[in-house]
Amino acid sequence: MPVISMFYGIIIRMFYKDNQQHHLPHIHVEYQGKVVVISIEDSEILDGIFPPAKKKLVDAWIEIHRDELLADWVLAVEGSKTFRIKGLE
């Protein structure tokens, strides 16, 4: 599961060929041992619990990089290498 971005202690990952369980383009987000699955389309939490302040940062990052995330999703579902995406600064 490649890391596609990191910022403020948040790690963003995308699994290869991971379209079976949630059936939506999504990312796996980790912060201090908490892991959550978030939809790329609408930033909704699909699985897990996450600190609200960190979720707001992830929501802003998704909004800025949604097109890049969707492009990475297509690559990941095909099993191809994904690209790194710039974090928040």
C-alpha cells in the first residue's frame, strides 16, 4: 500500500486493486494509530473514527487534490504505480 502523501503527522495511502470492499474511490488515512477510510468524491468517512481537527485538514487536502487523487485511484485499481501528491503546507 503506497504512501501518496504526508503532512502534519497524517499519512495518506491508497491500496492497489482496492475497489471491492467500499466500491468507491477512497483513501486510507492514518494519524497517531487511528486509521480511517475516506471517500475521494465527497470526503465522507466510510470506515473508522478520526480526530475532527485532523479530518478538517484531510478534507481541505482532498478538495485541493481531488483530480490527482482520482487519477491515482485509476492507476491503483489497475495495479499500476501511483504518484505522490503534495501535502498541505
